[in-house]
Amino acid sequence: MRKGMLETVITGVNTRTSHAQVVDVLGKAIVAGEFPVGSILPGDPELAMRFKVSRTVLREAMKTLAAKGLIVPRARIGTRVTPKNNWNLFDSDVLTWHFHGGVDEEFLHHLSEIRLAFEPHGAALAAVNATEAEISGMMRLAVAMGDPEHTAETLAIADLKFHLAVVEASGNPFMRTVGSLIEAALVGIFKLSSPTSGRDRIDDVARSHIRIVEQISRRDEAGARAAMENVIRVGRERVRVALSELAEAKNLGQ
């Protein structure tokens, strides 16, 4: 089973096959701009030698990158890097590569906007469709977020489990597609800021997530939607403040 991007970011370890390694290295290089949009990738012989893989493995890796929208093969020209608007940002690998190269406030803002478009509606659907067992499970996850022993890493994982549980409880299989977006957003929050610096802040996080489950339990669609929107907006503001502090510290250090 593939490790999630959050676990990969936290541990810094990801077990890869030779195919996955080629995809990962080339994907990161493309997203980082080492191979700019419109450029032609090195030929198969050069890449096969560079990665010490067979032509078959390399061709499969290229097919994977093409499926993600990053490259397109051109007869008698070579493999060209496609424009960024062709890249599949719903793909968890593509999102991971963005975070690896470093993301700015605009990218994270766009990510939170798409979460606001999906997750509050997912919470509203959960208010209609969630089973009592699912509601109990979500409440356990929300309460667990208030554990005073949380580190930034364990809180990030608890946060992810909660949000994915809400998506699952929506009962809409298309909602599961946004799982990689949720995970990417929480990777960004984890890397830039964490509410584990004080007991009060952890309590606030737990309470805000408990409120979502309470509204779902009451079968209050509007209440569940509003509670989820609040959680996403608070997380976005925390990241905005963290980015501003980083920029200020950088300026002072120059």
C-alpha cells in the first residue's frame, strides 16, 4: 500500500520500486522547474543510464508522468513538459512534489479555496447520510485531537484521519477524490505551523472539530457546513500568519 504524502513528509522515508523512483525524481524536477514548461526531456538512453533502469521501466515511468499530465511524447521531437494548467493537481504525487519544492501563500490559498468548495458540503452530506457508528467514530477522532501529549506530527495525523472520516461519512464516492487535496492542505499546515505550542490551542482544535460532529449528529446540514468552514478558515489563517512571520524573519536576517 502506498504511503500517504503526510506520512512521507513526517518520516522523510518512502520505500520505492525502481519505477516509482524514476517517476518521483523526474516529477519533482519538472514541478521544481529543473525541466521548464515546454522543454524536452533527455532521451531514453540518457535517462535509462542515469537511473540505472531498463528501457521497459523507463517507458512505464514516462507513461505514469504522462497520465499525471506533466509530459507529452511527440513523434520525432521527444518528450515535452506540458503547461502547468495540464497538470493534475488532484493527484497526490503532483501535490507532494509541489510541497517538496516549496509552496507560497497563493498556492495554499488556492488549496484552501478548493477545500471550502468541497468539504463543507461533505459535512452537510454526512449530516444526512452518516450512520450512528460513523458519527461515534468521528467523535472519537475529534476528542482524540485534544490529547495533551500530541506532537505536531501526531496531531497532523489525527487531523487527517478526522477529515477523511467526514468525507467517507458523506456517502458520496466522488467526495473521496478530494482526499488527496485534504491531505495536501494538512501537509502544508503541518510544515508551516502547528497548534501544539499550547494547551489552549490544542483544546481549541479539538473543540472546533467536536462541533462539526455535534452538528452532524443533530442532522443539521447548515450547522455542519458552517462548522467545517470555520475549521478550514482557521487553518488557513494560521498558515497565513506563519508565512508572514517567516517572510519577516527572512527580511530581518538579510
